[in-house]
Amino acid sequence: MDDVKISIDCGEIKRAYFIPKGFVTDFASIPRPLWWFASPTDYPVLRASLLHDYLYRTGHRIDRKYADKLFYKLMVEDGMPRWKAKLVYWAVRIFAKRAWEGYRRNREDEE
């Protein structure tokens, strides 16, 4: 994968995140039985998942709630209906806390 730039309109501010070449992502960790609802390969999930993984793993000076909100915003920008994106967002809010905390612990161990 080459470097990827993801721009997102956050109201008065437009933010750009640069994900470096070589960053490894598993995209969305959606359980296979739920792929009928939202597949990790659905276009609206791809870009959002890439940025979300990057922000979770690096921290990028933001908190978890903000990373999850950007995930939701990008899914909607890329064509997912708001109601569906909201359900995926809440699944992340409920089930991804352990992943966020694990990445934070790993970063502390490295320092």
C-alpha cells in the first residue's frame, strides 16, 4: 500500500491524515455472520476502517470517542445510510474499547 491521504471536513476545519506506506490494517473487524449487514469490503467501510485503525494504533493525539466519530463521519461521506452507519458506530463504541486500551498499553511499553 502506498501513502494514503484521508481528508475529512470537520465543520469549520478540514483535517488531513497521512497514513504511511507499510501501515498494516485489518480494516473492519466485523464478525462474518454480520457481513450481510456491513462487510469489511463494502466501500463505505474501507476508508473509514483504514483511518480508524491508524488512529487507534497511533493515538495521533486524539481520544477514542473522536476516532470513532471520524469513523462514522467517513462512512456517511462514502455513501452509507446514516441509520446503518450509526449502528456500526455503536458496535465500535461498545466492542472496541479493549482494542483501544491494548494499543495504549503497547505504546506505553515501547516508551
